[in-house]
Amino acid sequence: MNKLVLVDGNSIAYRAFFALPLLNNEKGVYTNAVYGFTTMLLKILEEEKPTHMMVAFDAGKTTFRHTTYKKYKGTRQKTPPELSEQLPFMRDLLKAFNIAHYELENYEADDIIGTLAKRASKDDWEVKIFSGDKDLLQLVTENVHVALTRKGITNVDTYDLAMVNEKYGITPVQIIDMKGLMGDASDNIPGVPGVGEKTALKLLKEFETVEGVYESLDKVSGKKLKEKLEANEEDAYMSKKLATIETNSPVEITFEDLVKMEPNYEEVVTLFKDLEFASLLDRIDGKVEVEKEEVKDIQVTVVDEVTEGLLVSPSAVVVEVLEENYHLGEIIGISIVNETGNYYLPTSIALKSNVFQEWAANTKKEKWLFDAKRAVVALGWGGISLKGVTFDMQIASYLIDPSASSHEMADISKRNHGVAIESDEVFYGKGKKRHIPEGSALAQHLARKAASINELKPKLEEQLKQNDQYELFEELEMPLSIVLGNMEMNGVSVDKEELEQMGEKLGEKLVSIEKEIHELAGVSFNINSPKQLGEILFEKLNLPAIKKTKTGYSTSADILEKLKDKHEVVEKILLYRQLGKLNSTYIEGLLKVIHKKSGKIHTIFNQSLTQTGRLSSTEPNLQNIPIRLEEGRKIRHAFIPEQKDAVILAADYSQIELRVLAHISKDENLINAFVNDLDIHTKTAMDVFHVKEEQVTSQMRRTAKAVNFGIVYGISDYGLSQNLGITRKEAQEFINRYFQSFPGVKDYMETIVEEAREKGYVTTMLKRRRYLPEITSRNFNLRSFAERTAMNTPIQGSAADIIKQAMVNMALEMEKRNLNSRLLLQVHDELIFDVKKDELEQMKKLVPEVMEKAVELVVPIKADVEFGDTWYDAK
């Protein structure tokens, strides 16, 4: 039997957006609605297994209903731009999943769905409609069922004829009459004032239809009700007309167009990776057949003895480590390509060769690599120092286009028409299937990689020069990669016993809180079981159930946050969860990654990942240790100096992004605030609220701070309203007042968008580029996202450049002065050092001096320095 699934695209998108927190990926793209929408699609595909499927969207704001009533849907708030920007990604995903989508000028998604449902029903097809809109219940028939989303996304109640009758006591077609009488505030359908759902249902059970009510108006009981009905007869009929789904709309799409085909999994995977939907990737794992790149063999010499004759300068070098965490992996082979030939050096020969070691450490012997930092660290663990690196293929590719979907060697080579290389995933396999081919295959693979570096270096360097980015590459990013490599090799010392004691104390506290929760609930139960917790909260304690799931009540963090003032136990449960995560993710997690050889933690700094130029940290992520709770902050107690006669020194840029904004925008008011060393948030509050300094309250300053940082990130009225818990109208008023106070900022925002439109990209102060092809798109949603990105990137990217420059300069200064202190970590706008006590006074002066002079701005750059026995004490 044919089964047609019809999805109300706009309704599901809205539900997803408001049900999930405002998430975004590394590129700054908002993804919460796309994630929820995709989760729903996967659920439908897995559970419904349709033969035919379509997602319907609204074509625009104006429909044929507006000719009947101009105020139709007139009270609806403007769609938040954070949602609008996500709609094109939903269409891209539908295309990748081979799911048809359709919209029709002058009609709504409901009309498209109603028309196709009617056509399919006539042919005895099974039809299932997914929406959050109860209006669609009027379409329910023997063959047509409607699945309505509850609060949330994937949890639905499916309505058939019996369910509609059980819920309302009327037939599906009478839903239209119910709307005619009671109206619909969400669509601004007036109905009869004073008539709610209960009264409307009572009237329909007695008189069946709106027409029946007015034909028997004298039989309606209740004088006031009769008067209301009489006075609003015209509105009742109009409202019924507005609520009626047009099931004969001129839909041109055919059932042949809706046949559900197999998804294009390669496209799906690409989109999931771009959107960073790791958990959804797992759900389609194994369904992608990877095509092998056609590669040609090259002549390779397998070296049985390393001689100076093959180690000429310059040489392209590949040091291969399979493990993602290269601190733990072993080198499986080395390849060198230069003017004398292509060579493969087995690890057992290369690492034991004095000739190779001397060549690697020789700064005058020029080396070209892909991901030099990885090679520096991998060789470093083998006791070999790698110096003289002058070119990094990955960094060059990243600077040329940070928005490229991949900066893996095979993809870079393909994009630039270099030597054809199989990706490591294809060559070695992945997961449990991974293996290292023996014999000449490995030598060929590594040599092809080195040959690609050798071939593409001049091409990539030429692109960097054309983009005016060679200085950024040569003087900042290349030396930074070596600085980061040294930081990773040095690692961070941790007090293992301290971490273990923290874990014990947290465990004790969790037991104590668990006891308190059980006492408050009046019963013992498994707090970690959502089912049991839901029953306790919403049945035993009778708290208002905000959302139900397939297995019971939702007890997600956002739900519990809304219930905090309803019962003392809720706050205890939230604390229990937070402490539990601290214990498992951070304390136990950090204990697991203490390196067996060094006894330290060695993170990996990702230099070619974010589009803004910021560094990120993985394996483990040391930039994201939670500090909202004191218990989270205390984790920093375990981060200690390597030696006893040393301290941890932390240097933090003060409001660097706002200072960059002052420099770029040249706003006099903003510049004066920083030049005169005023508290910028207090100054903004004074200007926005028109009050004197002594009249600024903590709430005013908090609002000003949210606006200040929100402006940097191109925040909308919706985003600011969510941050401050105010209406969108109030949020927009704050934004307007901010621009009145800082007109230069407003001019900058407008100018940079226009510049991006002309050039197709924006740049940071140090010429880092971000391409914005969507800036000229006719699609409003894509264009508005690109405009927001254009405003933000020069600010955030320049701040990233400044701290990177400070890191490079600090490394040079410390080497020049022969200091034993070390740079340990970079955490956003902060640098962490391990400082010998006899160098402390020197470092206290040197660090802020170097940080403040990293780049010259029209306003002073300020860095605050603190120190202590641990990272916690330094902050």
C-alpha cells in the first residue's frame, strides 16, 4: 500500500527553534532549528517508512486569505533572524535526503498538504501529516492521520477519527466550525469575542455547525452568549472561512515527484559535518560508500640507510601518525621528496639515524610539511627536534579559504589540481577496519603526500601573495605553529592526588545531595532515571508537566529551570546533575588523559579549524573547564607549576573585542571611554539609559554589558531578549539607543556590509580573510546571516590575531632573554605561564608589556596579570 507522509515545514522548524537552546557551529552558523528539524526527519524515515514524502513550506507572508481579512496573521511577531538563517540549510538537507519540498505562491503549507492529502485519500493511500498546528486536524479521515508535535520536537500524538472524537467530542470537519466560533489568536482570526473552546464545543455538539448555530440562535441558552453571537455573526462566518484549509489549491507537483528515494548519503555526511551534527552522523554511519580516488604510482626509493645525499634543502617531508591524538600515536613512516628523488624512510631506520636527527634539528635545512605542529610533536616524543620548517600546506590552505569544507591533504590536493592522493580514511580504513598496508603500498601513499606538498607549495604561496596574506602566513601563523608545538610538548603539570581527592569530595557531596533530594521527595528513587524522576516530580509532587516524551515526562535542564521556584527539590536536582557532570566529564576525564610517560596533560591546539582564526583545544579541551560553579573553578587547583620553585601566571586581555571595535569603527564616544580608562559597561549604561554614573544600577550595567558584547556578535532583538529575559520590543529599543550613543559603530556596521558585498569577503586587521558568497544572495535568510558575519568577523578575528601575535612575540622575548619560564595554555583572551620564582618580577612586567604592544590600536590595549601557586590561585 502506498504511504504518503506530508510535513508542515514551517511548523516543525518553529517548534525545533523554540524547543532547543540557540546552538551554533564553529563557523558561527545557528543550528538548533536545523538539528531539531533533521532529528524529526530521521525519526519519520525510520518509523514511518513512507513510499512517498513531501515537506511543504509557506511561500510568503501574503495569501488569498488576506483578501478576506487584511489582519490575518497580523499579530504574529517577525521571524527571528536566527531562525530565518537556518531555513536554507533545511532545504539543503531535504535535497540531500532526496525528499521533495514545495511551496505555492498565495497559498499556505496547510493548503498544499490538504490538497495532496485529499488526492491521495481518494486513491485509498495511507496518509500521515506531521505538524504542530491543530488546524490540520480538520483533514483527518479514515485514511488520513495527523501527528501533532507536543512541546518539543520528536514526540507526537497521532490523531485518527476516534482520537479527534475522544479529544473534542466532534468530527474533524467541525474543527473549522470550532475555529469559526472561538477564533485563533495565533492566526489573528477573531471568532466571537468571549467564546472559548469549551463554549464552542458545547454549541457544536448541539447545533453541529456555525450555520446551525445561527439558524437556531433563539435556542441558544444564555442571554449574554446569544448577544455576543448575534453581534459577531459576520466575524464568525469569516473566521470559519479563514480557518478552512483549501483542499483544491492549484498544486502542480505530482505523486511521481514525491516517490521517496534513497538519500544521497555523501551529501548528507558533508552537511552533517559542516553543521557539526556528530550524533546524527553516527545514525547514518556505514551507509556511505566512499569512492577511492584513482591514484598513479610514482617512483619511490625505500631507504635502508639515511645518507646526507638524500637530505638536501629544501625537502617536502611527511611524518605519518595514524592516531587523532598524536601525543599517543606512533610514527608509522616518513617520506621525503626533493630535487634528488622520492624517498620512503622506515621508522626503525629514520629515528635511529644520527644523520636524520642532525638534519631534522638543523635550522638552515629548509623543510616543507603538512601540519608541521603534528610532525614536531610526533618526532619530539621520539627524542628528535624538528626545526627549519618554512612551509605548512595545511595552514596555507586554511588562510586562503577558511570556509573550505576540509583542509585534509587529499582535499587540498584535489582542489588545487595536485598529485592525486587517497584520503587516510580510504587508504587505512576507519575504526576497527583500520589497518596499515605492508610493502610498497605504504611507501607509495606517503611519497605521494610529500610529492603533493612539493608540487603545491609555489601555487599556494602565490595565492597567499595575491591575497596580501603572505606576511600573515610567514610572520604569524608559521612561527605560531612551532610555539603551539612546544606548548603541546611541554604539557601542563597536574596534581593527580588533588584531582582524585576532588573526585572523592564530589562523590561525597553527591551522596549528600541525593539524600536531601530523597528526603524532599519523600521517597528513594534513581535520580539519573528520567522516567523515575518524571514520576516523582509530576505525579507525586504534582509539579506542572511542561513537556511529555514517548517514555514519560521530560526532565531536561531547560524544563527544570522553569520549575525552580515551584519546589525546593528542583534546584537540588539541577545541582546534582551539574556536580555529576563535573565529576565524570572533567575530574575523571582529566585523570584518564594524564600521559603515562610525562605525568602531564598534553592538549592539542587546533590552528586551522575556526573561520574567525581563534584557536581551539581538544584531547582534552582545556579552554572549556566550567567555572560557573565554585566546584568547577576548583578543578583549576589541580593545575600546578612543573617545579616547586615556580608559580602559575595568568595574563588576560581586558575587553579586547570592544577595544578592536573602537579601533575599527573610529567611534569617538567609544574611543574616549577607553582612552580615559572608563568602565565601558557603566559608560554604555549611562549613555543608553541617560543617567549619571552614580545612578547606574547593577541591572543597568548588566543590560549594557549584554548589549556591548551582543553588538560585537551582530545580535538581533530576539537574541538580546533571550539573554536578558525581556521582550523583543524592549531589546530593539536598547539596540537603537546604543547606536544613537555610538553612531560610529552603526556606520561601521553599514560600511563593512557594503564592503563585503563589493569584495565578497571581509578581512581582519592582519589581513585574515573570510569569504561571504551569500552576501549578495537573493535569499534574505542567507544574505542576513552573511551580513551579520561580515560585521563580526573583523572584530573577533582581529582579537584572535592579536593574542596569536602576543604568543609569538612572547616566545621570541623569552628565548632572547634566556628565560626558563614557559607558556602553557591559551584560553580565549588569556595566556597561562609556568614561571620560575626568580623570574617572576621580570615576567610580571614583560608579559603585559608584550601583550599590550602586540598590535597598535587607536585605544590602549590592556592586559591584567595575576599569579599564584595554582591556576585557580592565579585567577
